[in-house]
Amino acid sequence: MTREEHYGGFYGLVPLPVHDGRPLVLVHGNCQAESLRVLLGTPSSPVRTVRVPPVHELTAADLPHLDRLLAHVDVLVSQPVRDGYRDLPLGTAQLAARAPRTPRVVVVPVLRWAALHPFQVIVRSPESGEPPVVPYHDLRSLTLAAGRPPLPEVPSPEAVREVRAVSVRELQERCARHGALEVADLLLAAGARATQTINHPGNDVLRGLAERVLRACGLPAAVDDPGRTLLDSVHAPVLPEVLSALGLAGSGRPGWTVAGREVADAEVREAHLRWYREHPGVAEAGLARHAEVAAVLS
């Protein structure tokens, strides 16, 4: 299947969902946005949706297709996207302004939650790209690569809870800054099922967010179970000591699951340490970016 066929409604290869009285919703953002669209687009949903490319894949050639779709959109559900993103008019406010029907705008936050994975961070390095095996960084590996005193392999209970508190605070600050729907309580309530990785929330969280989107539109908040795990490509290790510190049941997960393949955490660390040697400066930049959490865990 080609990219155009995968996004057939967006590219006009298949008709848009038939107008049956339900509002048409465009969900704009990254992979979390597409998972949210899946939940909003189930057969019994009170809205209609169209699968669209993630914002970081859109190009100038896609703008006419985006404008064609915007002409029919009743509700724009968007993560906060800045104006001029990648030098294109893809910002949340820009899309809302270009939509002739003046859609209702519902802003949803980008979800990042480190409670279950306190050492895991995201480091953007356009020059170097992503490390091998998994696109996530471990503060323990970053510290070793940077020649700093090593972090403990197992965090203290107090450090685990403090990292969770940092996640709550940062998420609430982002929601307030962008006028986004609140979600921290959904992540807290989901416990050990909150996330697969730091930026891949579990189904419980995504369904709760989808229900809040519908309520924000004044619609019945009925969201079907998708029958599969969304954002399922990568599952990160979870230390049993982390679960214990958070008062959660379970034995944790010692290794990674990547595209259905079990990968030992030691294999990931070894590959990443090699990669840091080949890309000097990335480890130091990552530690500077996440200095607060690194200090909590030290």
C-alpha cells in the first residue's frame, strides 16, 4: 500500500465519510493524535474522522489536500503545533484560521509521563538523528557516555515519586500554557497501565482523553474499546522497585519489546553507548536538557 492509499481520504482517493449529521473531526499532531483519532472514529462514535498524515510528515505538496479537507471540518482536535512548523502553515491556530467553516478547536496536550520509566528521556538531535534499536535515551547511559559519576541502577523510592511529581507539574504547565484538556489525573489513575514508553500512553489514558474531547464538543462521551493495544510498537522495561515505590501491583518488565521482538536492556545500552561515542556531544546535551530529573535520580 502506498502512502497515498494509506491516507486515501486525505488525498481524495476515497470519499470523505458520508455526511450523516455527525460532525467531521480532524485530529492534528503526532502518533498520539492518530491513536486518538482511531478512538474517535469507531463505528458507534458521535463524530466522523479522516486519517491524515502526522504533522511532521506533511510537506508543501500536501497543503492543497489539507485545505480541501479543512473545507469540510467541523471540529479541529490538535496538539499544540506552533505557527510556521517546519516552515509550513501547520500551526494549530493557522489551521483553524484557514478552515472556512470556523471549526470548534479542542487542544490536547502531547503526553509525556516518566513515572513508570524514570530514567527514560527524549533527546532531539537533528544533526545526529536517533540512536539505534529504540529512539529513547536512558539517563544512566547518558551519564556514562558523558564521563559523569554513574547514576544508581535502581532509583530510590523517594526519587521515583519525585520524578512522577515532575511529570505531573510539567504536564499541567503545558496544559495551562496551551489551553489544553487536563490529563494528568488520567495518567495517575491508570497506574501501571499508564504508558508503554515515556511518550506512548496506554489505552486507558487515550480512551479517557477521547471521552474528554467528546465532552468538550458537547457530545456523548462514548468511546469503544479498539480491540487492540494502540501505540504498541515499543514497550520499555519497568523496574519492580518503581512499581513498589508508586504503590502499584505487578512484577515489572525486565526488557524491551520492539516490533514484537524481545530485546534485552543490556543490548540497548551497549548499542547506545557505541552510538554516543560516534556522535560526541549528544550525551552532554541530553543531560543538560534533563538536568532536573538527572539530579533527582543521582
